[in-house]
Amino acid sequence: MRSRWLNWSIGLMVGSTFLLVLAACGADATATPRPTATAVPATATPEPTATPLPPGATAPPPTATPTAAPEPTATPIPSFDAAAYFKGKTIRLVANSSPGGGTDTQGRVMASFLSKWIPGTPRVVFTNSPNKPLAYVFSGTRAPKDGTYISWTSTPQFENGYNADTQFIKQSSFNFLGATIDSTRSWMTYKAEENLGPGAGDKCLWDFAGLGVEGSTGGGKHGEFLQADEISDVRDGDVTLIGNILVMEWLDVPFRYFAFDQVDTNAVRLFWAQGVINSTTRSSIWYRFPFENPTWIPEGIIRVMAGMGPGQLGANAQSEPHCEDIRLHLKADEVETYNQITGPANYASKTLWLPPGTPEDIVNALAAAFERAFTEDTELISKYGAVAGEIPNFTPRSVGQRLTDENEVLFEASRQLIADETARILQKYFPQYIQ
């Protein structure tokens, strides 16, 4: 996956020319030094200029050269004392998800280790704010800008920067602190044989191509792929949802898509058990199965039926993915459209942000703390990996802020395409949520 430093130079040039006859004259040329980030250099005191003798005058006897006055001591610019600043403070790590899901669980594990890595060892508490638009606006406008409020999100939220409901606050205006894991997603189906018919457990998504979006897989309790997302994501035209539906349309596979109040990891598992849906598109569950449900993959209860980008889906602790990337089975123009729609918003996963306007010293101190924690704390890495299902692959601030800026540009360039496809898809499949 995927610091920039401004270097200052200080130059001081002092030149003196002495003519020794009966009179001497000279001058110092002192260049004005440029300030460094830590100290203001002292300005050299010019040497006195000798006064010429009048014509015919006799030079007085030489006198002792007076001792030069000492140069003033440089006055340092106060540097940011991160330990003194954070000492005694309480930092809130706020997830935009409900308790119990993957983002929530990973955030709680992370929060339990952070205090010792942040200078001054402040108290770190974890809370939830699952209304994503409201959490975004609060973080962008009202959250304290003193390093005591950190947003923890499953993915970047570029679309909020172009919506009135979220006050057009750009994601790039937030301060990227880091991202913890791979953002590549997978299409997973629960009990494929039971829900889609005989032989489905050995198939991939494209093996059902040509059966028609209104048709049937030919067997099973459901006879079609059943997916779901949150109502708020449907109304906002979440790009993962739009990308999923486009793929099913292009492949012409039978499906239905539902909207519910809450569709986090725990809700997906519950819906599977209740027979409400049979599929989902996300990364965290695939990597967590070997730890949380170690028999599901060997027994065929869960089946990866396609990698869904933006990268290449990797192996978990038990298995390689059952099926390859979906883009290998789309036409060239479809791949381009799919990448434009789903790529920018999925370039990072499990991301940390400070509110816009947070002073740079605070941002850098916290970014360094997170990076050290996820690269040096072996216990954190182990425990986080156990709940995430994969070893953390930390994206530091220096990389993540650049990728945020670049992907927001790509997202803006794709906005009309996204808007057109979103309007069409919502009208066709979710007319009840169109305001």
C-alpha cells in the first residue's frame, strides 16, 4: 500500500578589509540570517570604523584595543513539547460504526494500547457515533481541534465533501493519521449450495452470468444472490453498493438488494442465520473467519465468489481466495467504469483522522505515535491481527495524506459518472428512498 520536510539553510557572511597606513577604514558586511525552526541566530555586531586623520596631523600613540562586547546569546523558538502537552489529557477515539462490528472491535483493541505510545501517556477512551453523516459533520465543524478527538472510520468518505447534508466538507481537509489494514474487498456467499442450488459451492460469481437479473440460479432456498446495505448508504449512493449492482447487471446474474437500518459485520452474520440475505461484499470478514469461525471455510459454509478490488484479495490464515478478481471477467469499458466508481473511496481501510484546523505539531505527534504503535508494538500487532484476521499493514501519514489528495481529485473527476449511475440505480431498485 501506500513526509515531507521543508529544509532551511542559514548563511552568514562576514568580510573585513583593513588598510593599515596612518589611517584605517573598513566596514563589515553582515548577511541577515534566515530563521531555523528552533532558534533565531544572533546578528553579528559591526566593528567600529576608524576615523581618518586631518591633513598634517600626528597620529596619537597606540592604545590598547578594547575588548569586544560579547555577542548576544541566540534565543530559541519554543519547540512543541508533546509530552507536556498531552499529559493529563483524555483522547476520544470515535468510531462511525455501531458496537460489535469489525471496525468497532479493531478500534477497541487499538485504543487499549495507544496511551503508552502517545507522549505524556494521556488517557484514551473509545466511543461510537454510528450516524455517519452527523459524525462526519461534527468532526469537521464542532469537534475539538486540540488532538483530543480522533475519528476512526472503515473507509474514506469523499462523497461527503459534495453533499449539502454534510456541509460540503472535503475529506482532504481532515488530517490523515494512518490506516491499519488492506482495503481489498471480496464477494462472499453464505451456504451457497443451500441457498443457490447444487454445485454452487464450487462456482464463482461469473459462473451464474446470463441467467438474468430477474431470473433464478435454478435451485436453492433463495435462487438468487441477496445483498444488503444500510439505508443511509443507499440514500447517499454509497459507491460500493453502486459498484456491486453494476457488476450484477453487467454479468446478468439474478439478485435482489435490500436496505436496512444497520448492516455491520454482526448484522450480516445475523441476516445470514435468519436467511434474510446470503451474500456480502467486504474484506474484514474474509480475513477473520479462520479465527472466529475456523470451520466455515473447510466445511464450505462460506465461499469467496470474487475479489472486488481495489487491490488483489490475499489469502487468509486458512485459504487462498476461491475465485479471482471480478475485473478479469468484465469488458474493458466496464472495468474502467468500475474502477472510477469504487476505487477512490476504497484506497484505504480502517482510517484515522484529526479534524480540519488541528495544529501541525499535534498532528505530527499523534501520527508518529500511531505509526510507532503499529510497527513496534508486537503485542498490539498480534492482538489486532487476531481480530482483523490479517497482520496490520500500516499506511503512515506521509503516504496517506498524499493518497487522500490524489484520490479526491479522481473522485471529483468521476462525480458525474457516479451521479448518473447512482440516480439510475436508485430509481430502479430503491425508489422508496429517493427524496
